[in-house]
Amino acid sequence: MNKKIVFRVVIAFIIYGVFAAGVMHFYQDTPIQMEWDEREGFNRKYINTLALDKTSADKTLQDLGAPDLTEAKKVNEKSYQVMFYRTQHKHSDGITTQDECTALLFKDGILIGIGESAYLDYKQL
């Protein structure tokens, strides 16, 4: 009888392991489903991996979701868009402001700047 119990416990652990591995492998956590503090950390890590002149606005939108704030304009037939993603909590007022975000500046859909300097460049256009 002890062998049956041990066998069933081993089978249960194997089934649990397969189930847990399946969930971890196939379940994709998206920024939309995250709590605000988890999303900030995710945004920071993602932004740290971005490469200038190689990252598209479409890919960023796909990976990070809609920006918290955004501005856009056209200058000399070039389209400029700055997207703000929340990366640091400052005020517990329920409103996301620019000082709580990191700016991503895109020219014709390609990333050309990150951070406060990118937004200053955008404003000077």
C-alpha cells in the first residue's frame, strides 16, 4: 500500500510540474494586465533595451501598449511623435503626469530620442 501512495504522489508532482511549466511558457503577461507599479518596472526595463534608429513606433506600441501621454506634430513634411510611458511614481493623485514618465521621440515612426532631452528636442522643432 505504501508503494501505491508514493506512486500517486510522484504522479501528482509530475502533473503539477507539467502544468506549471505550461502556464509559465504559454501565458504572456502584457502591460495592460499589470498593476501600475509592475508596469512602471516593465516600462523601465523595456526602455533600457531600446536602440536609437532601429526601434519602430509600431513595435513599441505592440510591446508596451498605448502610451500614458502623447504629442505629435509635422515639421517640414516629417512626422514627429513623442510618447510618454510611466516609469517613476511621484504623486499619489491617480493622474499620470509628464514628470512621472520617460519620453520616447519618434521621427517618421523610428525612435530618435529617449528621456527628457528627447522631449526638449521635440519642443524645439
